[in-house]
Amino acid sequence: MNIIRIQTLRGPNLWSLHTAIQAVVRCAENELCLDQLPGFEDRLRERFPQIAAFQPGTAMASALELAAFGLQAQIGCPVAFSRSVATYEPGVYQVVVEYTEESVGHLAFELARELCVAAHDDLPFDLPAALERLRILNEEVRLGPSTGAIVAAAVARGIPFRRLTEGSLVQFGWGRKQRRIQAAEMDSTSVIGESVAQDKELTKYLLASAGVPVPMGRTVTDAEDAWTAACEIGGPVVVKPRDGHQGKGVAANIESREDVMAAYAAASEISAKVMVEQYLPGHDFRLLVIGNRLVAAARREPPHVIGDGEHSIRELVDEVNSDPRRGDGHATILTRIRFDDITLATLANQGFDADAVPRKGARVALRNNANLSTGGTATDVTDDVHQDLAARAVTAANMVGLDVCGVDVVCENVLKPLESQTGGVIEVNAAPGLRMHLQPSFGKGRAVGEAIISTMFPVHEDGRIPLVAVAGTNGKTTTVRLIAHLLGQTGKRVGMTNSDGVYIAGRCIDTGDCSGPRSARNILFHPDVEAAVFETARGGILREGLGFDRCNVAVVTNIGMGDHLGLNYISTVEDLAVVKRVIIHSVAQNGVAVLNAADPIVAGMARACPGSVTFFAHDRHERVLANHLAQGKRGVFVEDGQIIAAKGKLRFRIDMEDIPLTRNGTILFQVENAMAATAAAWGLGIPWGIIRRGLANFVNDAKTAPGRFNVFNYRKATLIADYGHNPDAIRALVQAVESMPAKRRYVVISGAGDRRDCDIRLQTEILGDVFDEVILYQDDCQRGRADGEVLALLREGLVNACRTTHIEEIRGELLAIDAALLRLQPGDLCLILIDRIEEALAHIAMRHTEA
Amino acid sequence: MRNRKENACVTAMCDVGFMQRKAIRFLNILSLRGPNIWTYRPVLEAWVDIGALEECPSNTLPGFVDRLCAWLPTLAGHRCSYDEPGGFVRRLHEGTWAAHILEHVTLELQNLAGIPCGFGKARETGVRGIYKVAVRARQEDVARACLHAARDLVMAAIEDTPFDVEATQQQLQELARKYQLGPNTACMVDAATAMDRGIPTLQLSADNLVQLGYGSRQRRIWAAETDHTSAIAEGITRNSELTRRLLKACALPVADADKGEPEGGGQRHRLLVVGDTLVAAARLDAGAENFSLPHTAADVTDQVHPETAAAACLAARVIGLDIAGVDLVAHDIACPLASQDGAITAVHACPGLLTHLQPASGEPRPVGRAIIDHLFPNGDTGRIPVVGVTGSSGTTEVARLVAEFLRLSGKITGLACADGLFLNRRRIDASDCGNWQSGRRLLMNCSAEAVVIENGADVILGQGLAYDRCQIAVVTRIDPARHFGKYHIDRPEQVFQVFRSQVDVVLRGGVAVLDAADPMMPEMLPLCDGEVILFAIDPTLPEILEHRSRGGRAVFIRGDGLVLGSATDEASLVPLTEILLIAEAPSNEHLESVLAAVAAAWALGIAHHVIRTGVQTFSPDSNANDGTHPTTPDPITPHSMPTHA
């Protein structure tokens, strides 16, 4: 078995809406049917017993698929989809396996391959080690519990998200509407607020100013001063580093001079500044404030064990740690209790050592601080919090200037206001851990992620911007440009990708073929973009899937006879339709698919659309369109020189003469593009006045739409430059040309080497019936064809031409253009099918100026 | 705001007296942290006993003036009462007294320490040989150290003993540096407090954390970061790989990951983006390391190509920063980046502003002002309604009434008065809170949408006002004799000086509420920058009639009703019988309090029906607490402002 290619499908794709690994696998002769490969399945199941059952007659590609899937499932990745499909090439399969984490998916795929090889060659395979590798990687790359909860809340609200790093930086929403979080910080979380929270003394000053109870105390200069401060305060004190975190170096409830001095020494190791403050008796509580609201509260307990009169403290700790809920980091509900010097010191304070056996029922504290990260537990008390106490927590967050804030309170209980007990706020934390509220050790979990999301996104806001995806064989680029133009007329800054480049509010920020998912993602990341229109070419969909999860409007202009057939195992028009249909699957439930009713394959996509459908066709009597209209659904067609948008009895009419793109309706393919764009704009809810204005002032010339039916007047002859390069495009051009007056017709054409022979031939077959003279050219780039091969095919297509009387062959695109121009007489028409758009247009423009 | 016509330097009359030691003794040093009887700015007020020196003006001390001028040659610049350079030295030669000399030397030492201060006054008290010396204190601890050093220096000059001026100056400079705001913060504070912005500032920590504006309208700055500077964005800037990737996604030109600089080379530029605008650009001089130091970069703000400016602004947006320093490399900043392989190399949160404030060449750019205009757009001053209440009696009652009106009008209202510190009905502190500290607490409180602060004469004399300016000043009845004997106050004119401090700070659009029956009123009225509303029980008082005839407003009793009177109209607000306070304890004092408070509420634009409800329901005892829990003395004492030594 040979893996020829592995790709990562990061968005909705040919196979499913899930993220997936896609591989092309070649199986050897004896691997095509596992039933006939003796002992393989047994050896495989010996090595990985949990692998799913095979279908009879399965090839090894399926074993690979099921292994890659099963390995991920075994470590708890929530995967559901996998498939393997034979291609038209014998022995070659496409294997698709869903992943939840890209790198985990790839590793699982690699391990699955190793597993298959091991089973094949009867070599050992260390399954536990493999699963451990996967598990470790998964822990490393997947979102932590805090970020994960926020992302889950966003997903539940339909808010799109995207991880910007392998860490916890996540983008929610798109373009102008995007927001970001990083763990439990929002993008609105102030850096000053965080600095203030870091400074405990300043925090206390601000809190006290606003009447939030805080413990008395101050920063001390040395151990002696620490003791002085303790005496000033009187009673038990807490000694802690001023700029510490996670409770390191904190000593609480100490009173004696020796203890204070020792605590100072420990704290000063963590921070140059040490604080001594009043010890507040009671429990540690964490109050979580998000926005202006108390969202959750938990009582936190330091790790401890209860004696049973039999086991040593060390054994008791081991027993507690054997709880499967306890892990080693932040990823699990609880963290294992560490047995370290701090533990031993804490035990020593209680007169124990690690091997002491506490009497039954004795409570032995293992640490003084209650942080989850050192083994503490949390009990949800959200519903108990007194309103005044909650108000103090909110005030504390406001005074520090944090919109997500963990307020640490010490008090007897939260049922009473702080003022009625000796309670106080001891610390305010930025980026608080959410684990203790999401999955408290005891009590109810709280919807903390939801609270953060609802602070960033008001109830009916999903962070999405209007998004239109356009696919089809021909007319995509013009349709995309026209829709973007109509959206732009509403005042929105429109991001657009097409096969020419990336545009923001009409400004080109990148050039080249940008019809793939990467450009789409960049548009959706751009902070200025308020609406997006994407050309979605097949290449990107096949290679990586869509760059977005959902669109408001999806347009499929046409499939016709197709283009690029034979590439990437897409050999038939039906295969191609499946690719183009991916955007229809991605239409939102309240979205619209705009489909060409005259193209049966496109019309058939309507069934795949989760939203509604708007059909368009020149002829309102087109069966699919007529049926649709009869049902009171939306359709767009041409009647009496008007484009008419109809729904039930509603009619919106636009005169063709007010759509310059269509040249008074004579250029049928532009009429189609205009209908598709009109239907899309209708689907977006753009007012008709704006649609009319936009259609009227849309400019389509060599400058704005290079290679898209650019018309020039050259010495009283008509020149048309176009990038059409497949039989359907040629047919459309021929229709347009036939509607234009001309004495003699000339065409300049080459063929792209990566098309099928029949497709190349067909182009000239069509042209030969319409054009008087044909100038064939070939350029350096032959896309894998031998010199002259393409020219020969083009010539073959002209063999039965009814109109062509003159054929020339020229090497070099520009020379071919010149040859045609030389022959041109006033009143003639010349169609130049350009290949290198920029150079050819520049050349034509130059000749145009000369003339 | 009027100029106070006082002699800056009052010489004490040398009278025949008893002999004492020739010495300068500080009897008391008051820190007046807000507007006070001397000036609008914080000062130190030292009570100085010059003992036998009272007999010895400067010209009688052999060699003193020469020694002093030799040690502090810059004293020659002091104008003093002659209003020309050398004025003070002339006074020294003609003979002036030790307290006056102490004032000038203290100011000069502050200047030498790097904290330029202009304001100083020395005045004799009623007690012979004892003076009040007031000096501007931009930073209290530095001013205090300068005051002590000045005493030692003057004494050394008098006694002709050695004094190490240089060492003293160094010590003071060090101290000043320790407390001084960093240049970034300082330029923003200066821009905020500039006359045409008038945004109040409060330093929250010695570590450059500054509050701009009051209460709920406040914003905070810390160096070149604001409370809107995103922590996540700042984190992104610290990850150069991530920064580059995000910028690249938006098609911004970025430098190669390995080299950190674009291949084509070019000069390093720093573009400062504030909000969504390019406000300054600097080009690093050859040989200079980075933009952190002054005088190392040329200002090129006016040359930046608009596309490059747009790219810098987009970079700031992509990262998510409200204030950003965008570093880029370009051969010519006047050309688009794309035309010259220019690239963005880094984006900084908290960019240093010095490079733009003190360029090596070209114009300094008002970047502090740009940031302030961004934080407070459209001339917003960040102020909430602040009501200051002063007078000899009834101030607590007035303050509580006004606070109640404000609360009823829907504003979260802070109140600092003798009855305690309140936020709406919650009593935060039950001790006497009619003081500077408590006023400050309220102004810092980000919940407070309006603030009422009671300032007795003692607060103005001993602490200063908590606010720089206020919207409403209320002066209740003044009883001068009540204030005699404290703070060396023994004459009615001095009492007038105390209470006028409150009227002086009324904002231009604000209102002073004055007692028409008070003999000091006519003199106080013209001191107010804003409007004046008079109150009196008797509507026929000539002062009321005259004020109204000139278009002024007044509040008074007519018949059995409380009336709001303008020039021509009178609106009866409420019958006296319905005013709860009067019903509970009828007296003219209470009635005057109600009149003053109603006048203030009227001045605040509070609707009549709200004021009516307020007087109908307000009783000081019933409103002390909302009753959710008993008020226990706060076990927690507020901390003084932390210092970050």
C-alpha cells in the first residue's frame, strides 16, 4: 500500500461538512481484497482489537481508514465520519477520515499506516504507546477547558470561530464583527486592568476607595519590617509575594515572630516585594465576574486527606490521586495533589510527616492554598451568594478595570454580605481559570463560556457578515464582481476573492488566482470587511475544503459540459457537480441558493440546499423555473427586454437597457450573470433601488475586469478580448459575437495543454462555424504537451468548419494578435482569446493607442 | 476665574520685640492637595516661626545676600514683587524677611530638582514672627524635601557655615526622578489639563497610573497605554511570528521572518497610530539603536504617503490596538511601501512617545494631545456633575439633600459629608467624611455618575478641595466668628478668602448657589465664572430683587410655598407644609438648607417633580441606609495611595 498524497480538508468539502484528512492511496494487487490476504485481518485485530468491522471484499485502504478513525476514537476525539472510495484508476482509493485536531488526525493516519504495515508484515505494533502519543499530542494541541467552554458556547450560538494560534488565541465572528479571546480574556480586556490586578496593593487601594472590604496591610521592606507590620495589624496575618500567582510563597494565618520572618524569606524568593496583611478567617471563595454580572462562585478548599487510622498520609494522598478525574495539568477536572516540600512543611506545621498515620476522621491539610492547580477542590456556591456580596465583587472588577475577573474573597460564608462578617476581597485575578466553575468538584457546573460569549455578542448577533459564495464553470468572476458591486452600493466594505485577486472595498490587495479557501479566510479575518463575496473554484474545494462554514447565498452559474475534467479524479460532469454543490450544502437555513434553472445539473442541486432556492433562466417557461414560480417561490427571468424577479404575484423589473453589462440584453451570458447577481442581491435583502443603481453603474472594461469580454474599437473594427477557455465559454462568446454586426469575423485562439483532447478540439469545432478566419497560436507554456500537439488538436477541430476559410498558425500570443490586427478591415470583428491576460491586454492597448 | 489681587510677597513689619534664637522653625506643614486659599493647585503651607530673625531683615545679615546668591545664582531670575528678573535679589538687598526668603529658596530648589514651580507666597500671621509660607507642590514629597533643604540652606547662609548645594541638588533631583511621571504619561497629563481641554487628572499610583476625568466618566492611562488597550493585542505584539502572520493575512507587507528586515534595506521608521489616525512618524537617525531615546529620530509626519499611513492604521486594527507604534523599513516614506520593497517589521503596544516629542530634527508632534483627543473626543472633559458644599453651618444637610435629588434623578450619586461616605443609599463609611480624602474616593469611583462633597472651612484651610473645578458650588450662611482662632484666621476678610475658594472653582457653565442675605455675598458673586443662583427666605430682599432684575435666578419663600424665580417668572415648587424636613423640625436654618439644596438641584437641571418628591420625602435619619443590612463600622481602613519605590 502506497500513500500517494495526504491533504487536510479544513472546511466543508466534497465528503462532508467535517474537517478531515484526505489521502490518495494505491493498493497493491494482493491488497485489493483483504479476504484474500491470509491472516491479515487477524493480525490487524490482534494489534488493534477495537478497530471496526470490515465490509466483505474490503481493500487495505479501508483498513487504513478504519484504523486512523479508530485510533482517534480510542483517545476520546469526537469523530464520526470516515470513508474510502475507489477511483477510476484501478487500485487507487481516496481515503477520508474526520479529525478534530489537525495534527492528531495526521499522526493517527501515520500510526494507522504503521499498523497496517505491521499487520501485513507480521511485525510488532505497540498500541498503548501509539495511543499515548496521540493522547499527549491531543492534550497539547486541543483547546484547554476554559477556552474550550467558550468556543463551545460560540458554536452553540452559531458564531463561527477560528484558532489563530496553536495556543488559546481564538477569533470569533468575521471581518469587522470579529472578536477575539485568549483563554478567559476577551479582546476588550484591558492591559491596564491586568496590570492593576497584578499589583495587589494598588488593587486594595482602589477597592477600598469604592467601599469594597479588603484586609488591612502593607508592603514591607525586610523581615524585620514584616514583623513590625504584623504587629501593626495585630492578630493573625498573611505573608505573600506582591507580584505572585497561583499561591506560590503564600503563608496564611501566622502570628509568631518566627513564622512571619520565615514566611517573609519564602515570599521574597518569589517577588522582590512582600506584603503582610490581616488574615481573614473563613473559606476561600472565587467569584467570577463577567461584564457587569456575577456569573459563578465557588468555595475552594486546599487539598487535604481524611485519616482512616490505617494508612499513612502518603498512602492516603496516593489514594486520592488515583481518582481518574485527577490529571497532571489544567486539562482535567481535578489536578493530582503534589507531594513536595510545601506539602511536607504544611504537614510539619500540623505535627505530621509523610509516613504518619492520622487517626480515623482526622482532617490533614496538605497545603494552605486552595488553587486547583496544586490539587485543591472547588464547590459551586453560585446560588448562595448574597446580592450585596455579588455587588461588591462587581464593583471590585469595575474598579480594577477588568471585564472578566476572578475575585478572591475570604469570608465565613457567602450567604451574608461581607460587611456583616469579617470578610474581604483579598485578590482580583485577570484571565481567571474557568475550570472550577465549568466542572466544579462538587455542585453544579455553570454556563461560563456562554456568559463570555454573550458579553461579546448580543443575543441576536452571531458575528457573521453577509457571505456569498459563487461557483460554476463560466461567469463566476463577473458574477462575483457584480454581486460585490451591488453589496458595495449599500455602503458596506466588501471583501471579494476571485481568480484575479483579493479586493477590499474595491482595492486590490493581492493578485493571482485567489479563489481558494486561504484567500477566503484572509478576507474573513480582515478587520475592515463588512460583507464577503467569494469565487470558490474547484481546486480549493478539492484540496482543502471551503474557507468558511456557512454562507448566506450560494450561486452556481452553470456546469454545462464542465471544465478541467480529468483532474483530481473528477472525470465526469456529475463528479464536478458534486464539487460545486459543496457551497450549496453550506447555505444557511435562512439562506438562499441561486441556481441556473436551464442547466439541469445545476438545477438538481436544489435538493442539497438547507435554505431556500431562487432559480434563474432566460425563459420563464423553463420547466424547473416554471414549477418553482408556480409554487410561489422566487425566480428571475427575462421578458420584454427586462430582467424580472418574481415571487408569487410580486414582480421587480429592471430594463435591460439599464444594465450596460448586457449591451441591451444582446450578450446572453452577461444577461445570465446579471440575473444570477440580481437573484443573489435579492437573497441578501438589498433594496431594489440599490440593485437597480448598481446594475446601472457597474463598469466592466479591461481595467476593472481584465479578460472578461473587453470590447475595443480598433480602426473602425471591433476587438473583443476574453479569457474564455472551455467549450461552454466559447459557445457563450459565439452567441455574443453573432449578435454583433460584422463584415468578417476573426478569432485568435490557443489551447490549454491540461485539458482533454476532446475539449481542445471542440473549441475550434464551435468557432469554425462562426468565424471566417482563425489564427491559432501556441505559447511557451504547453502544460505537459509536446510542441505543436495542441495546435494540431485545434486544427483537427476545424476540419469540418462550415465558415472558416483562412487558418494561420503562429508561435507567440502577441505575434498572433498582431497578425490578426494586420488583416482587420473596418467593419470587421475580431475575438481574441487571450491567455496571459495582463501582457495581452497591455499589448492590445498599445496597438489601440498607435491606431 | 479671577486674578487674586494680593501681594505675593508681604513683608512683615519689623517691630520692637523680644530676643530669640536666630532660627527658622517649622511649626506645621500642611499639604493642601487641591484648590485652596492660595491657589488652584496643590501647595505646601508651612507655618514658620523665624524667631529672632524677625529683627533681622536680609540686608542686616552680614554677607548673607552674597552667600545666598553665590550658592543659588539662578535666584537672579526671580521677579518677585518688582515683576522683572532680579526683582527678588533687589528685595534681598533692600531687606526682606526669612520666611519670604525661605519661599523663594524652596521654589528655586524645586526648579533645580527638575520640577519647575512658579507659585509661592509668604504672609505674616497675627502672631509676631510667625508666617505662613505657601509653595507650589507638584509632587508633595519633593516639595517637602525642598522646603527642609531650603531652611537648612538659608540658615547656613545666615550663619556663614558650609553648605553643599551641589549634593543637595543631586539628592533632590533623585527624589524628583523617583516620583516624576514618565515622559509618556506626563505629556498626556499635560495635554489633558491644558486650558482648552480642562480634563481633570488624578494620579492613582506613583507608578504612572493616572485617571483622567471623574467617576463613571473616567478613563485611565498608564504610560502610552489606555484602559482600552487590549491585553490580547499587546500579547500578540510580543509574538513577532504571530504578528507577521496576521499582518500578512491582510496583505500588509511584512519583513522576512529570518532577517527581521526586508531584503531591499532602507531606513527604519516609527509610525504612531492613535485610534484610526496616523499622528506622528519618525525616521531613525543613522547610528541610533531604537526609538526609545529623544533626539535620535527625524520627524517625517508630513511626508508619509497616504497609502503607507493607511497601512500603518490597518496594522494597528489587525492587531487590535488603539494606540500602536508601527515600525517599518522604507527607503522613502513619501512613497508607497510596495514601490520600494518596504515592509512592516513590528507593531508595538505602549510605544514610547519621546521620539515624537523630542525629534532630532523637524517639528515636535503633539502626540499627547492626539491621545487625549482620542480618549475624550469632541471636547468631552470627562467630568461628572460635582457639587461642592461649603459654609459655616447647614452644609451636611444641604449636601445630603442635593445628593438625594441627584439620586432620585437617576444618577448613581456619591456623597461625602459629615454623616459618612455614601454611594446612593449605601453608607460605605460611617465616620466623618467631609474631607479631601473622601471626596477623592468618590471621584475615583467608577460607578459614581454625580458627586456631592461637603467641604467645611477646615477642609479648605487644612486639606484643599478634592476636585479641581466643580459644576455647582453651594455656600451656605457664613458666620465668620465661628472660624476665628484656627489656622491663624482672625479676621472676616480671611474667612471670605476661605469660602471664595469654593466659588472660584465653579466651571464656566456651572452655578454658584449663594445666600442672598449674607453680607459677603455681593463680593463673592462676581468671583464666579458661571451663573449665580441666590436663595433667601425673604423674596423682597434688595439683593434678590436686584439679581432677578439683572436676569438672575433665585429661590425663596413666597406665601406658604417654595418658589423658583427667574427674572420674570415664578414657579411654586412645593407648599412648605409638604417639606418633610420642615414638618419634622421647623426652623429658619432648615428652611435655608432646603432653599440652598433646591437651588442647587435647579442649577443641575433636575426636573421639578423630582425635586418636589425629594423635599417631600427626604429625612436625614430615614435615608441613612437602605436597610438591607445593619451598618457596621467598616473593619477595613482605606489605604493611602501606594507608592512604588
